[in-house]
Amino acid sequence: MQGETAYIGIKEIKPLDRLLDKIAEHKGCGTSGGEGKSGCGSKSAPADMPAHIWDKIKNHPCYSEEAHHHYARMHVAVAPACNIQCNYCNRKYDCANESRPGVVSERLTPEQASKKVLAVASAIPQMTVLGIAGPGDPLANPDKTFRTFELINKTAPDIKLCLSTNGLALPGLVDRISQYNIDHVTITINMVDPQVGQHIYPWIFWNHKRWTGIDAATILHEHQMEGLEMLTARGILTKINSVMIPGINDEHLLDVNREVKKRGAFLHNIMPLISAPEHGTVFGLNGQRGPTAQELKALQDQCEAGAMNMMRHCRQCRADAVGLLGEDRSAEFTTEKVEQMEVEYDLDARRAYQRRVEEQRDAKLAAKEQALAGLDGEVGDIAILVAVATKGEGRINEHFGHASEFQIYEVTTAGSKFVGHRRVDHYCQGGYGDEDALPNVVRAINDCHAVFVAKIGGCPRDELREAGIDPVEDYAHEFIEESAIAYFKEYLARVKSGQIEHQARGDAAIRQGAYIAAA
Ligand code: CLF
Ligand code: SF4
């Protein structure tokens, strides 16, 4: 822990419990209901971003927030082994650096993986990126990882290749990464000071030997920094993932942010620790908590103020994830199902589909520009958060009761921006509302002034109002950002006329349990 706390401490956060107890008491429906932050969010290449970089990120759902509403990625779980131990990982599950605890992926051979990629690419033409992110560390399994990339390079050369690693084996493998046209590499870096690192990594395995304590953290740190510099020197785009662990590396992540930016990292993704005793991890068992939603946002905001591109739309997805970020279609592509599929890789059909996607993006961005024009001349420091139920395409097109996550947008007089997402259990359970789920939904979006939905039942609507969250159906099926700006203009008008008084909301909780509400 270094430096002074510069963001919201837990004691400053308005308590949720009283409000939530009140809602829980009510029986629901009675069992009846790199630089240039804007770059990642714009469709056109921003003025400060070279065209060749824009070309790499414009349809990568992780490297461009705006693209993640339209384009999908898939992972193939070909890399079972790992060469380090993280205190937030249980080897029964996938690599928690890029995966939530509590889910296990189906292991594949490179040949099975290659067939699966073609099957998914044929069925989901907006799938543009293949990532290898586990279930262990891809570079601790170099032969399987590179064989898979080699096969995809040959059969589906339009698909971008991406990998995620803890960085220990990276320096020795950067040349192979270049050789296979892997354009995007993520390194999970949780510390730049081994004194901090020793509390996160109990051991590493390097040079035929197990290292522990400061020695382990020092070797890992040196390899991560060297690997990052080597990737930057070769023009490979890098994203840094960091797990925010309150009391261990939370303030220290500002140092991490500064050091990785200095070494050319393009994007920094600070993710919340997800930790519960049932995960069986060291942190889960010793009661280490994860950050609250506002603690996470405050740290991301601070890093962004230092002119770093921050990723806030990561879904900590599993090592066999398929689909848009936030949806999970992996069950449609099990090995058994893929084996039975007749796969025809139709590049022209994929391109035609993607042209239609680009038309949607154009329409969405034009609508936002038009809405922004009306904000001209508005000044003030009012900021509100709105939660949005969406199935993709940048539209408000999901029912409240069917949402397995809400996207969070911050709206100010400067415009709107995506600042996060919150996972929830479905409120609607096959035709009736789950009264136990509603307090958890409110807990997840409690810092928001409004929730935008395509539709909502009377009972949750009343209870959200009671919690101070405005349920809004007026913009059903409209574009999210255009609607958020329109709502904000009305909100400002009501504040100015004295009809309402603007009040900051409290904090919200990040879901810690295993993910059970699959989309
Ligand atoms: Fe996969 Fe990672 Fe590539 Fe994306 S995921 S290897 S960069 S294609 Fe994306 Fe998933 Fe977050 Fe990873 S949402 S966990 S950041
Ligand atoms: Fe687990 Fe990933 Fe850490 Fe390895 S690098 S111990 S698989 S979280």
C-alpha cells in the first residue's frame, strides 16, 4: 500500500442495507413478476490515433468499447497448465486473470479448437476475434497455443488473433507471437513492486524451479516489464489487466498504470477481485473483499485522468466464452455439437453481414452526435449514472426481468460515456418475478439515477422508484447514448425549474457469487 487514499473509502459510502432490507421485506410481486481516451469509443479513427492502430481495434470487442456492442469474440480452452499461483485462483476453475471464478471450460485439442472456430465463425458472422485465455496460462502451453493460432491463420485469415498471459514466459516467446500474426496481447500485471506482489503470488515455477516470496514476485515483475517492452517494440498492441484487491494493491495500481503507460501499453483494464469462500481461493477463504462499484470507478477515473485508455467493459469471461461480451453462447458450441456440424466458412457472407453492422454503427453515432448538439451551452457539474438493459447493437432492447447485466453510462454536460456494467440474476423466472432477486438488482445499480428498459412490470417499477431509481421505458428500442443524453436534458430542465433537486446517489455492489444467470 503506497500513497494517500484519493478515492472513496468504504466508510464514506452511503449504506445500502436499510433500503435493501426494506425492499426484501416486501414480497416482490407476490411470487408473480495508450492516449486519447475517446479513441476506443468512436467509430472513426480519432485525430490522435494512427490509422493502422484504428484498423486493429475498430472491430475488436475488448479493445474498443463502441465495437463491443456489435462484434463478438470467442475463446478456445486449449491451454490447461499454469506456471504461477495467484491467490485469487483455484485451479479447479479457469484462469481468473480473464475468467470469473466458479466456471469451468471444456478442454480442447488444437484441431478441435480449429473446427470450433470455423463453426462459430459461420454461425456468428460478427465474431471477429479468437482469443486464447486459458484455462491456465497460454504461454505455459506454447505448443498447443501456437498450433491453434497456426491452424486458424490458415483457415480463417480474417479473424484477429489475441492472447492473454501472466507474462512469466513472455520474453522468450515474443518472436513466436510475431510469427503467428498475433496482434493483441494481454498481460495481467497486478503490481510493479515485489513487496506488493508477494501478497498476491505465493509461488512461480521458472527455470525448473519453484520460487516463493519476494524472489518469485521479482522474477515475475521483471519478465512482465521486459515482455511488455518487447511487444511494444514490435508494434503488437498490448492491454494490461489488473485485478483490484482492496488493501493489497488498490492504491498501488496507480503506479502500475503509470509504469505500463510508460512502456507503451495501449489499454488498461482494472477488474474487480471476485472473491467468495465457495471459490476455495486463498483470498476467498481468508475473507479478502473485492472493491465496491464506486471504488472501482474512482480508480479507473483517476487512471483515465492521467490520459490512459481505460477498459471498463470487461466481462471477466470464461476460457471457452463465445458471443458478444456479456452474452454466453458457449453451450451452443460444445465439442459434441461441433463434431456434428457441417461447417462451411463463407467469407463473403461474413463480410456482407459486417457491412450491415457498420451501417448500424454509423446510424448510432449520427444519432449521438445530433443529441449532443442540444447539450451545447449547458454547464455545471451535475453527473448522473443510468443503467441500461440491452441485448446489443447499442440499443435499449432488453426487458428488465430478462437482463442478466445492466450497462452503466455516465452522463454529464460533456456528453455520455460507458463506465461499467453490473451482473445480476434474472428478475423474471419463467413468467413470475423473483422477490429475492430484486434487492440484488437494486444493490447492483444503486448508484444510478435511472434504469432504461424495453419493458418493466408494475411491481419492480414501484420498488425501483421507492429505492430512488427512475424506471424508464420511454426510449424502448432506441439507441442508448442518444436516449441517455435526451433523458439528461430533461433531468437538467427539471433541476433548473426547481421541480427536483439533484442529489448524488450512493454506492453499488459488484456481484461476488459464481455466475449462474447465464444469458
Ligand atoms: Fe479474449 Fe482477452 Fe483477447 Fe478479449 S477477453 S483474450 S482481449 S478476446 Fe475481453 Fe473477456 Fe475481459 Fe478478456 S472481456 S476477460 S478483456
Ligand atoms: Fe490461475 Fe491464471 Fe493466476 Fe495461473 S495465471 S494461477 S491460471 S489466475
